[in-house]
Amino acid sequence: MGRIMAIDYGRKRTGIAVTDKMQLIANGLATVPSGETVDYIEAYISREKVDLFVIGEPKQMNNKPSENMRYVEAFVNRLRKVIPDVPITYFDERFTSVMAHKAMIEGGLKKKKRQDKALVDEISATLILQGYMEKQRFILQTKQTDF
């Protein structure tokens, strides 16, 4: 079994998170400059098996794609060309930055550290991955309880 990788793509920086090999726990991996993201992922998958990419889907409150979606789609198209064997799915990324800041406050991080946008991006990717995993578990449990 390989890992699941979540990607919170931004125009400047991209947060990346991965599961453990059993796909039970989401962990922040890195924040990289967006122009280097595909190269970083290529290097990572040369060392670790990845079964799925979960891409943060930027949406507005009315559920329509935000203006950043065109950048995300361009990134996904490039990722598909370079790494065609790993499937890609999207997961709603609304509020992940807000939740990341809240987690940093609750975790006791000092104000200076909370202003580290790279850390916020990595935590956001972790939250996307955690949300995706929780949704999959819920779907699986629902199927098991259907008669």
C-alpha cells in the first residue's frame, strides 16, 4: 500500500502532506515554491509509493470555483503529464487556512511562528488530507451499515 499525498497549490507556495504507509495518519511534509512542486513530487515518488494525489479545490462560498482554480487546473494538467500513473482527486479546501491558523493558536505557537505562511500552507495540506480521509472512512462505514 502506498501513501496518499495532499497538495494545497498556491500561486507562490504549495503545501504538501502525506499519509503513513497504512494510510491512517496525515502528516505535513513540506512547503515548496509552486514552480518547483512537480519536481519535488517526482523526487518524492522515486523514493516512496504514492497511490493517490488529493488536490485542494478552491471554491467560493456559493460552491463555484474561485479565481485560483485556473492555476490549480494548470498545475494538475502538468502533474498528469509528468506523473500519469497516479490518480488525482479534488477535495474542497474552503476554510483550511482559517483552521490552520486556529490550530496554530491552539497549539501554542507564538505570533511570529503563526505568521509563517509556509507553515500555514503545510498545515492546510494536512487538513485537506485529513478531511479527505475522514470522508472516505464515513463513506466506507455508511456502505457497511446499508442493508
